[in-house]
Amino acid sequence: MFIDLRSDTVTKPTQAMKEAMFEAEVGDDVFGDDSSVLALEQKAAQMFGKEAAIFCVSGTMTNQLAIRVHTQIGSEVICDKYSHIYLYEGGGVALNSLSSLKLLDGDRGRLTAQQVRDAINNPEDIHQPITHLVSLENTMNKGGGCFYNISDIQAIKQVCVENNLKLHLDGARIFNALVETGESPQQYGELFDTISICLSKGLGCPVGSLLIGNKDDIKKARRIRKAMGGGWRQAGFLAAAGTYALDNHIARLRDDHLRAKQIGSILEGLPFVENIYPIDTNIVIFELPKTLLASDFVEKAKESGLGCVVFGKHLVRFVTHLDFSDTHLSIFEDKIKKIA
């Protein structure tokens, strides 16, 4: 049996999710009459206390739409150096928004209000781009799934208000954070101008992300999405999966977190494990000795029936998800120890 822990995007729809998809009422989303898409967008917006949402093909698209909405040509966006919008979106900030990034060195990807304040350019200095946007990521992928204390976000929000900056959240795994903190989506909706949430990671949908915000910003995003070729037709079949996931797959994220911690316990003491990042949610990152390349380990793991990814020259990542059960955990333990 192959145990695939490369990402939480590898999941297959559950039988109940498939049934919801097959039963979906659909229309044409470009014409704005796909009832299942409209229902998903309304549900997501209401969850976060926002006015509107737009359903898109990916989290990369929703992040890029938000950045485009909040910036002008030549703007600068503040983010951490490990942010997804910088490392994993194909240079989209430059390509789509003609803007630059100011990369900060946060705590496992988490910024402080003082860091943000210090990074804002003087708008009167013509040598510098004008800072327009701050983008945070929660949970932080490259930080091993760590999450913010909401008080730190509140402090960053205050800096943004004082300096007339917009605040965007790459919340691809925001529900992983919320089940740990006990905070509500509405609390985040009050802090961020726009929020991107992913349905195809921990929530287990086959495709899709949502950008959530006020009516004007989402109206702009819809026009930009069309120009990017992102308009789709009978998308309600996919939207129905999203609605099902929001109703049924959030609380169970705690199971993924527990199994991630169990993987961490299994890794402790293995001869090829030099260090393990703190495990806060469903991401496990561990460091290999300098004599062992991550690319070589990942290939060896694949041969042994384990899927993982290179996360640095000597870093390897596992991600737990809803298709990874206690039975799979037992098989994982056998396989990883055989590699050792």
C-alpha cells in the first residue's frame, strides 16, 4: 500500500461528497445563475461576516486576485520571506499586479506589528515603491503549519489602519488554525479586508478556493478573474463539494493534527532525523543530517511506499489529511522504520 503524505491536496472526495456533487443544481457561473456556486459563495461570506465571495479554481488565483485588487502598478506588498505568494505562485505578484514584494524574516513565517511598521516605505520618497498591502499566511506552510495568536494579528491590523494599508489573509489552511484556537471565522473577517480559503486541502474537495471580502472588492475580483480566463460554467458540481465540506469536514481536522503529532513521535530517535519542527497542525517537517539530501530521502521513501516532498536541501515534509487513517498510521510506522 502506498501511503501518500505529500500534501493534503491528494485526497479523493468521500462518497457523501460525491452524492452532494451529483445532486447539485447547476447553471452558468459566468452568467451568474449557477445556484450551487451562489449558495457556496453566500455561505462562505456569511461564515466570515463578509458581504461577498467568489469561487475560483485555486488558492493561487484567489491570492493573486486579492493582490491585484488591493494594489496599483508599482506598489509594494509586505509579506514573510516564506510566504506562499512569494515562493509558490509563479512570480504572480510581478506578473499579474506589476508590484514588488518586501520580504520579512518572521518567526516561522509569522510577522509582528513592529516588523510591519518598520517595513512601510515613506510615501514621499520617490525612490521607493508605495506600500499598499500586507499579506499574512495562516497556517504557515513553510513554518510547519504554525498559526498566529489573534492578538498579534490585531496589532498588525492597527498598523495597517494607521498607515492606510490593506490587509489580506492567505488562509489556505485557516480552518486548521481555528480548530486549534477556538476562534471564529467572524473574528478573522473583522480583521482582514480579503481572505482566501482553500477547499481542496484539509477540507477534502477535489478543486476550489474562495476569495471573501466586501462587495466592491469581490466585484473587481470577478472582472479580473474573467480577464485571467478564470470564468467557468457549470461549476456548481464542484461548489456543492465545497458546501458539503464546510458543513462536515471542519471539526475532523483535529484528527489530522493528532496523527501529525503521532508521526512526530514515530520520527523521534530515528537515525536519519536530525530535528523535527514543532507540530501545531497537520504539517510535519523534519531535518536530515547534512550528509543526506532530502531529494535522495524522498526517492527512497517513494520506493518504500511513502509519499513525501522535498522542503529544503535537507528538509522533508509530511502532511496528514482525511484519507490518512489510524490504520494508515500503523502502516506508515512500519515503512518509515524499515527505511531507518
